[in-house]
Amino acid sequence: MGVLFGLVELLGVWYVLATGLGALTGAVVNFLLGRYWSFEAQDKPPQGQAFRYALVSVGSLLLNAGGVYAITEWGGLKYGYSKLIVSLLIGFFFNFPLQRQYVFK
């Protein structure tokens, strides 16, 4: 979220592009945290995990960018509120279950 707000508010980047760049940054950090801390899966080969994580991340990126756009443009909310709502929904119902059951199993 910090990358998103920094890009939009400080650099004037379009909020949908900034959402994607923030998601990419978060994906790298999240993969490392998931592998070494949350799911303690460092004993397994990283290549398969990285590939599966990339698939989940692409889906997450598309859902995040599309959801933020839809809620901001059609719902009339400011992009920050849209991002918060979309991030929570995708995090709880898409990212975490797929990471636990598919990526780091």
C-alpha cells in the first residue's frame, strides 16, 4: 500500500498502474515471507513454489487492479478506500487460501 500511495501522491502515477506496481512489489516481499516465515517451506525446492506463486500473483494482480478500478470509477470511492476493500477481500479469499493449499503445501 505504501508503494501505491507513494507513486500516486508523490509521483502522480495513475492509480491503476500504481496498484499493479504495488502488487508486484508486495508479491516479491510476500513470497519471501511466506517461504521463510509464514509457511516455513524453505525445505522444498524454490522453483516450483516460485512458479506457482507467480500464477497466483498474476491472478491477484488482475483482481486487484480490476477491483480498484471498478470500485473507484463505478462506485465513486476514492482509490485508497477501494484499494483497502479490494486488498482485504482478495487477501482473505484468494491469496491466503491458494498460498497455503497450492503454493507452499
